[in-house]
Amino acid sequence: MLDERIFTFNKYMNKVFGKRVSRISFDTGITCPWNKCVFCRHDSFVPENSIVVFNEGWKKQYEKTKDFLEKRYSTNLFAAYFQNGTSTFGSLNLLFKIFREALSLEGIVALIISTRPDHLGKEKIEMIVEAASGKTEEVWIELGLQSIQDESLRWLKRGHDADSYFKALDRIKKYGNGVIKVAPHIILGIPGETVDDMVETVVESVNHPVVKGVKFHHLQIHKGTELESLYFKEKFKLLDEESYFSIIGRIISLIPEDIVISRLFTTSPGNYLVAPKWNKNLQYMLEKLDDWLIKNNIVQGKGRI
Ligand code: SF4
């Protein structure tokens, strides 16, 4: 059981609510204002059945998804997960309405918003706090960082540097009223980065009082992205399963025990995937990683391996 070695999102939510909290994907319906990251294929990380709030029939769609998940996971608690693009982009009033409305749905007990550091100013932070007020204390921002190496951020065409991530954390601390918890998105396996560079990104990025979680992705090449062209042109090396397990194992051993690890590797539809093709199905990979951690005696936060 991974939960015995890692502080997973399920374990955390069980601790807070006494049962599983399943994520339901929501969408503000507003597209990403940046749209230039070389790895990004918008539809590869947004489930087809995302609920676009205020689209016709969205409440019925929510009820259907909720009923399905209730049966599948035996829980009636859900997190409204705004995963699509830059979910804090848009007018304050509209976003407030969207988040508040989602939090008013039966069964929704948490709010998760995915965004970029440069779209999280004082007003947006205060709006999120206000939208959640009286509804939930589980407000998470998944903050796209990917790496603290500025050269990597330039190569990925992220359009921000590492400092803008740390400044966003400081703003959340100042204006977030102690309500917002942050989990940075980190990509492992960016060409040119050493294992020490990746470890440095993780250790530094979780070392802030508002950071309570972290989410990992391994670099994947998706069809139709700029990264696909770069990959065929430059033929850079991608991580294979064994290298990834060794890197993530070292990282897990160094992450403080109270930091929630929300994701361990990328899962994306096979029809988008160009390389590396090592992720078969999620359950298989989780079990394989669990075996690997047991074999190598790794427990989150228990020191260097
Ligand atoms: S900011 Fe996010 S949604 Fe926008 S291009 Fe980059 S990865 Fe894609």
C-alpha cells in the first residue's frame, strides 16, 4: 500500500474528512492566456467529461458524474477540481461566481484550482478566499512551476521565471488569510537537468509555509505539441521507468512527511502519447512503484537513499 510509505492525497483527505474525497473536473470555460508551453496539449490533461460551469445542463452533468463516482468509490464527498489551463484567468466577478457556485453543489467539500504564478495577484487570491468563505477550508492551488532552473523554464517556454513562483507564494501567505494551500506542479526529466537539479527543484519548492503538497509529472511528448517537433529534431533522452523510479524514490525520501504528494507520474491518454511509452495503466504503475519503494526501503521524509 503506497499510503503506508507516502502521504497521498487520499490519505490526507481521509484524515480531514474521515473518508475518500474524489476529484470532479470542472472547467471555467476560459482558455489559457499564455498557450505557449512547448509540452502543452490542452486536451491531454483535461478529461472529456469536464464540467464547464454555466454551460447548459452543467448541473445535470455534475449529478451524473457524482452518482457514478459515489457508486464506484463509495463516497459522497468531492473536490471541485479546476484543472483546465489557467483557471484564475478571467474577470474577478465571473471567477468568484464560478467557484462559489461549484462550492454550493451538494457533496462538494473542497476546491482545487490549477494556475500559473503570474496569474495570481492580490485580488485573485482575496477573491478565492472570499469564494470559499463559509463553504470549505480545503482550498488548494496547484501552481505550475515545473522547475526552479530558469534555463529549463526558458526551454519549456513557460513565460515566467522561478522567482515569480516564490513571489506568488509570498503573496498567498500575505493575502490568503491562511486558507490557501499550495501544491507546485513539477516536471521530472527535463533535458539538460541532472538528478541533483531535479532534487533541488523539489526541496526548494516545498520549503515555504503555504506549500502543503506537490504534484509530479515525468516529461512526456504529446502529439501536435512544439515539444514533439523538438524531440524529433534533437532526439533528447527521456526517462525510462527504472531511472524514474530511482529519481522519484530519492525525492520521496527527502520530501517532509507532512507534504501531500498528489501525483507521482503523468497519466495521459495513449493516443496522444509519442514517448516515453512506459506508463501502461495507472494501477499497474502504482503497484510497481510500491514494490520498488518496499524493495529499496523508502518511506517519505525518512532521509537520503
Ligand atoms: S500555462 Fe498551462 S495551460 Fe497554458 S500553455 Fe502552459 S501548460 Fe498549457
